[in-house]
Amino acid sequence: MESTEKRQPLNALLDGLDIETFFMCRDEAEGRSLMLALLNQLGFSDVDIVFIEHRGPGARVRGRAYLHRPGASHPFGGQCA
Amino acid sequence: MTKRVLLAPIDPVHDVGLKMINRGLKEAGHETVLLPPDLPPEEIVEAAIRENVDCVLLSRTLGYDVAEHTARFVDIAEAAGLRQKVKLGIGGMAIRPELGAEMGFDGAFGPGTTVAQAIAFVEGRPFHEITGIGAERTRPDITEGFTYSYRHPEIERLLDKLVDQFMEWVADRSSPAVQRAALRKQILETERNGGNATELRQQYGKLCTGAAAAYYTNGSLPDVVRTISDRELDLLDEYCKSADKNGPSKDIRRGAKKPLVFTQYGTGCLVTDIAHVKLLEAWAADGVVHFDPSWGARTEGFLEGVLSHKGDGTIITAENLAKISQSLQKHTLFQVRAHRGLNTPETVMLAGEVGAHLTKININYGSLAGGTDPERLAVDGYHAMRYAAEYGLPFDVVTNEELAGVPAHKAFAGMLVTAHIGRRLGGRPILQPLFCKGAEALIKGLMDDNHVDFNAAKVMALRSIIDAPIWPGAPVGFMTHTEDRVQSAMTTALHAALGAAVGVEAVSIASTDEAYSGGPIVSGSRVDTLRAVMEALRFFGSAQIAPTPKATEMANNIVDGIVKVLTQAVETGFVPGLYQGVFGDPEDGAYPGRAGKGTVTRREQCVR
């Protein structure tokens, strides 16, 4: 394994990165769009909404970016099937 | 060696943590001086010099001005010449390790620090997170101490009759799966002794279909399957060794013997699976359950090699199972499922060969809700149970047909038949009712008031019938999970706590991704539920969760229903009863499977 000093955070991720937050938004659809846009802006392409619940002023939302999908890649040097 | 330790809370009031550490240090034979809260740094330093201590432990709970307070203390300690002479530690809710190191403390401990950890720091020895029985974790036997004697004579009588009939029926029957299991065993033995198994492998290939047949014909693997490289396995080994170096995990039950907590892996990729298994162990799972792909259950025969699969479920091969088995810590229980599909005898045989500790067999579930032809699975299940007995593998009898809509009493009747067959063959079955919100509960309103009564009633019903181990699953809380991870972890934890309260031997839990269908389960979601279960078991301890009187009524109804089903099954016979809907019909959501239909052979064609 790489030493901690040399490691990039994304290289240390086992599978996915979840971001959970609260967006001020009109409805669930807007909340979804905001989370997907945020994940895209951070440079992730394999993204999804794991959970969203809109009430009152906005939405509690959990977005996910997959860095590795089983069978496709993993952080131990595996590549696509 | 005895140390002199000064303990000082640098908070206006909060000093409970330090008092606990103070007590722990004294019990460990050290001399301590505990100062009152909120003294200025100068007085603390003065006291440390006066008392001639070896170590100073500070605590800080409140979050404001933490950096300023701690930096000031270190400055004064240095100016007074204390810093060079004594070991300085700081801990508490407001402390982060990086902050302590930055300020020049020798040790900094954040929220969750244990007394044992603080003592290890004072004594200058490395600390491994060991609590309760965690230090001596052994691999328990779920079936230990159970007599399997019946408490309900009528049910015992009906089961005896049914199983007598079945034993006679199955005695001269075999299947391609039974033959392949025998061949695979010969292949393993031949190669273990340095022999050539080419001919045996050819015979095996002739009994395969689909992807397995192609593999034995031309060596090809399906597009979604690849062989894992040596380089990947080397890196994975390094990861496993690194994970194991951190010592034993916490004890999820804080010393209680049960329930054991199992969780399932099966991402498709063996490498990811093992990576997940190591974190499951680290977060104190007692056992892991191998989850295989659904297409594997509908294909005659197994592939070979260390394989990765792009899709849900990790392929069963001797090599894959061996690799998983080798990656486990010695106390971790390993279960390989053989409850459905066309390869159940070989699955159990391989589980035994690689040193797994448990398997899973249920003729009824696999043939009514798992897609396998009842006659075929009855034959394969029988032989799977023979292997389970041969290898000493206890097996749970899962009743997942409840999820399809089959009422509990019908599912339980089937479970008891499989368990009774298992006992006849010398096996050690474990009853696995579902702790779930299935169709029956919804339709009959059995969980309208609470989720305790019906689940508790299932355990009460089974206990009133037989003295056998009970392991609710799989996973507990099925149909109550949502994509909200807080809710999901909570419902899992509550169901596990209920399991503990009613005294079951084990529970199987899901991750908080249980209800999320958009992608594979991630590692953090696995930790979520283990952490929640640990907290729930901590919260309830040996306190009871009391079902309402309705639970007794529900339990009695289940038992009465089981008697009716078994009475009817004695009339039809076990296997015909599966086709005729005795144990669940299409209206219940049970459909006799078709995979393997027409493949059962009679004595003259039998190999095993």
C-alpha cells in the first residue's frame, strides 16, 4: 500500500463517496438536480441519488459517486471485465 | 511499573470522563491526583511539579476556545520545564487527534476514547481495541446445547410420518447436481494427491449447462466474468494483513453470548467482497454469508478459478470460497448459502472442503419462491443435507417464501419438514424465521400497532414446538427498510435488539443500502448498521422488550396453522404437496419453480 504521505484521497476510497446535505429548494426534483450538479462539478461522472426527502424549505439529500463498481474496478489494481 | 498521574479537567464543570479514567488508573495500580474543574493552567502546572507526576491528563468537553486553552497550557508547561519531564495527554469531546498533535501533546484522544485506551497511554504501551470477550473471541457453535426434542407431540408425529414417506421416496433418486458434487469431490481429492483429473473434469462438463458447459468445452468465461490476477490478489493480501494488524474488533454485544450478528457479502467481485469482509470483521460482525449470483442458481455446474463477476452475487467456485475462507480471522463464522438453485449438494460439499462453518438449506423456499423445481430440489436438498452432516456444517432453514407472500404458518411447516429431514440425516438445522413486514402482516394488519408482536410470536411459536436454535433473518427488518440510511440503520438495530430480547441465537442484518437499488452496496453502508446494532444492544442490554398479549394469540395461531398444513401434507406426501400448494399456493405468491424440471433420475442412473 502507498504511504500516507503519497496517497491521494480518492486513491484511498474503497468504493464510493457519499455526500449528504440539505438543499434549500422548491421540490424534490430540484433537490435531485442540485445534488447531481454538485457531484458533476466535483468531477464525478458515475453518480446517483441514494435518498431524498423534501419538506418545507428544502430537501435532505444523499448523493453518491461510485469510484469503483464491483466487477468493473477496485482499488487493488483491478480493471474492467 | 506504577505511574503518578495528574488529571485535570480544563472545563468549567465537565469531569466525568476523567473521573472514570481516574478510577481505572487506580484499579490498575497507579497513583493519581484528580484536580477540580476549571483551574487555570498555571495551577495545573504547579500541581504537576509539586506532585512530581510522570504524566498529566487533561480533558476538554466544551468546544469553544479549545485551541487557545490547550496552547496556553503547553506554553506554560514548557516555560516551567514540565513539558520535558512528563508525558502530556489530552482528551474529551472537544478534542481531535490532529489538534492535540499540533499543540505538542504526546497523546490526544477524541470522543469514544475508552478508559483502557487512556491507561495504555499512561503505561506507554500500544493499544488494541479490546473490550469484554473481544480479546478472547472464539468461534461459537450456534447449535450447542440444543436437544432438538419436540415439545409439541402432534407436530412431531406428523413430521415423522411425512419424513418417513420422503425418505422412501428419495432413496433411489438422484440428479445431475448430485452426480456433479460427487465428481467435484473426486476432482479435489485427485488433485490434492497430485493426480490428473482431466477425465473427471470432462465427465463433470457433460453434466453442465450454459456458461458452465461452455467453460468445460472450450475454457471460455461469460462476458461478465474474468479471472482475478495474481497482482490484484497480492495487493489484497497486503490489505488483509494490514487490516488484521489492528487487532481484534470491538465486541458488538459487550460480553453477551448472543445474538451473533451475521451480514452478507456478494458484490460480484471477490476482491471487493474480501475488502468488505475485513471491514465487517473490524466493526465486529460475528459471521459473513456468501451471496451468489441468481444466474448461478439456474445454471447446471460451477465454473473454476478465482473469478470476478460484473453483477450482483459472487460466483461460487472452490477457489473463490477458499480465498474468502483464508481471508477471515479465526473467530469469524463463514456461511455459504445452498438454499436454492441447481448446485446445492456441490455448494455444501465445497463449503465443507474450504472450511466454512455453516450453510443454508431449505427445500420449500428454494422450490416455491427460489425458482427451482420442487422434485429436483427435494433430491438435491436431501443430498446437500447429507454433505452438511458429513462435514459437520450446521445449516439454517430460511423461510424467505414469506417475502413472496406465503403466510408464516405455511413457511414454518415447510421449514420444520426440512429441519426434520436434516435431523434424520444427522444434521444440525437452525430455524430461520423472518423478522420482516411481509404480505401476511400487511394484509391481516398484524403489524398495524407495532413491529414487535408478530416477530416475537414467530419465535414463541417455534419455541413451543421444538428445542432448536433460532436465527432470524435474512436480513432482519426486511420490508421495513427505506433508502434513508438513518431509518434503515434504526430499523435494523431495533429488529436486532428484539432478537436479543427474545433470546435468539443469531440475527442476519443488511446494510443501509438494503432498499437502494441504484447501485452496489458501499462499505460505509455496511458499517452503518453494525454500528447501529452495537448501539441498540448496548442500550437494551439485558432489559426486556415486552410484546403485548396479542403476541401469544398470534403464536397460537401460527402453531395451529402448522398442524393443519402438516396434516394436509401427510395426505398428499411432501413433494406432491409442494406442487399442490399445501405449503404455499399461487394465491399466496408461491409458484413451484421450473429450473431443473424433469432432471431427476432413478436408482439405475445414480452415481452417489
